[in-house]
Amino acid sequence: MMPLEAFETLAASYGAQLRRWPEASQEAARELLATSPRARAVLHAAAALDTALAAASARELARLLPADDEAAALARLRRRVAARIAAPQAPLQARGVFARLRSRWANGLASALPLRLAGLATACSCAVMAGLVLGALYTSSPAQDGLSAFLQPTPIAILEE
């Protein structure tokens, strides 16, 4: 049989409805209720507290969200959902330029991959050519003494001829 202190703790934690209690404790609580008037009094007090909390919650909810506001919000939501379901999908021309481009990109992603690779190869080729041209055109300043002379690049002898 369950001790009365454990029953009081469970009643304070889970309330008066035994179905909300842990399953392992429900049968022992029923046995204690059948034999103990003190346990019935504890459960009655927990039921009174549950009723008071439910009433306070309902009042607070009604204060924060009046019924007419809730009904109006629900009506707006239902109206918009029904309109969205009933409306046919707009053609691509009506959606705008960005939507058309986005849908073309999404639909043609597989066919766009070779174009992207070609673009990447072209960009890399241009970068290499620009680097070669800049390297060929680079002329170094006359060497100076000290650290600045050490940091200056040496011209390539092949390009000077």
C-alpha cells in the first residue's frame, strides 16, 4: 500500500485525476483511497485546486483573447485557406521576372550544370592569362641597399632579351 505522504506528493504534482498519475502509482492510489478518509480529503483538495486553476486559466485566456477576436481570426484564416485552395496557380508571366528566373533555374538545374562548368573554366582561363600578362609587364625598381633590396623581385633574364 502507498504511504500517505507519497499520495499527497503525487496529488500535489499531478492533480486529482488519477489517469494523469504515473501508471505504476495509480493502482496503489486507488487502494489507499478505498481505505483512507485522509487520502480522500487530499484528493478532494486537489480537485478543488484543479477546478480553481482551470477557471483562472479560462478567465485569463478570455481576457487576453476575447471570443469575438478569436472567432474573427479563425474566420480570416479559413477564408484565406479556402481562397488559396480554390485559386488556380498563376501563370509564370503574372508572377514577375524574378519568379520566372527562379523557376527556370530550378527546372533547368540539371541542364545548367555544363554551362556553369564552362563559365568556371572561362573565368579561370581569364585569371591565368591576366596573371601572365601582368607578370610579363612587371618591371622592378632599381635595387636598393638593405632589406628593401632583398624584398624586391629579381627580373627574369629570359624576358629581358
